[in-house]
Amino acid sequence: MHFLCVGEYATARAASAAGTIMTLSSWATSSIEEIVSTGPGIRFLQLYLLKDRNMVTQLVRRAEKAGFKAILLTADSPVIGRREADIKNRLTIIAKFHLN
């Protein structure tokens, strides 16, 4: 297990224990299937509008198959902002993701 996934797994378990919703980002380090494997829970998928419509369709279908209850569409990010902390920490975005 990659160390970045630990937080998402813990969040999924904690939301389940509290009886509340866990929202998984479409840019999460854990897959939809990995989050479902943590146990029961109410889950939503936060989804960006991507240029690759096939990728969007696949994410929605996987979320539906995994029992996610809603899609939260983020439509206010046509471009990624210049974030000083991200620059300082040398954050890079995976090339396959393109916001539209």
C-alpha cells in the first residue's frame, strides 16, 4: 500500500463509523475499488470535467458499480491555478488528466 493511500482509507473507515458520507476525489491516490474494500459506507465521487470524456464515463460507471450514491460535479476549474505551495513542494499533475 502506498503511504498516500493510508489517509483515504482512514477517512473511508472513519466516515463509515460516524455514519456520514465519504467523498472520493477523482484525483484521489486510492482507486474507487480500493476505497470500497475498506468496508461499508455511503460514498460520493467528486468529479472534474475532463477533456477525456471516455475517462469520465469509465469513472462514473466504476463508481456506480461500486455502489457510490452520487456524483459531485466540479465545473469551476477550467485551468489549474498557480499555487505557490504546490510550486514550492514541486507538485506535478499526472499528464493523463486534462481539465476542460
